[in-house]
Amino acid sequence: MTAVEILRYVSEQVYPLPEECQADLAKHCQVISKERGETLVQAGQHSTKIFFIAQGAARAYFLKDGRDVSDWFAFEGEFISSIQSYFTDVPSPHYIETLEPSLLIAIDREPLQQLADKYRAIDRLEKKVVVVTMLKLQHRIASMQYETAQQKYESLLLAIPHLDQRVPLTHIASYLGITLETLSRVRGKKGA
């Protein structure tokens, strides 16, 4: 798959981009093929790239006191980035890795901003991605604060139905803020 083909998919599925805009954007995109478990961003690295997942899946995670804590999952048709590093030019607080063989495009912040100045559609695409990300984050915060372990898991599966078939349970448990044992009990009650 080429950058042009992937951007056509973005235009059809995420936000419409005029053909001229897609062609200009493709010149600045890097198509990346990664195997399962490969790192896209290292903690402590300045990352000015945003990634669009054409095929596969990725996650962002922290290493906290020797524990691996997942904080974001992204799948086909979604973007992932070290948000803090991308927007504020600080070192990334987390890692981003692929969860399965993945095909992505990466674009650096500077050319993307230049193209957003030239094409209103890119600016609107970027705003849509930010709003979707903020809404997911707000939902996650509410879930973490007010829901039981059972409710958290069920809410997550409603939002991402295929999650438990594509993401190791240890990552799901850490994302939900529960132990693997608690997740096993919750799944047992659900009949998973």
C-alpha cells in the first residue's frame, strides 16, 4: 500500500481531503511496515510524528515502578502519537509499540502544519482527530472514576468490540487499572 492509497482511505473514512491535498500530503508521509512488538516511540524521545494505522494495531504505555501500564490502544483507521511530545515538544512520557504486524504512515508536525495552513481540510482533519481523542479520554476518565471493574470492561468492549481478541489480557487489565486476576473474574462472569 502506498501513501497515496492510505491517504485515499483517510479521505474516505476519516475526513474528506481534496485530491490535490492528498497528493501534497503524500509527499511528506513515510510508509512504515512494523512487526508485532516493534517500537514507534521511546519514552524520553522527542517525537514530532503522528502515525495513521492502515493495518494492524498499536498501544501507548508507561513503565511505572517496573510495571507496564497501557494508556491507549489504536487500530485500523485511527491515529496514534505521543500527544504531549507532538504538541508541546517535550520528551515522550510513554512508549508506543505495535501490537501486531502493522502498516502505518508517519508524518512530521512541521510539514503537516505547513499543509494545514495551505489546505483547510487538513486543519479540519487535525481538529477532528483531536476532538475524537479528547472525547475518548473524557470517557476513559469517567469510567476510571465511577465504574466497577465489570462496567469498565463492558464499556471498553462496547467501544472496541474486537479488543480482547487482538490485545493481550495483561495490557487490557493495566489499561483498566485492575489486576489480571480481577479481569479474569470479570471475564468469567461475562462468560468470555
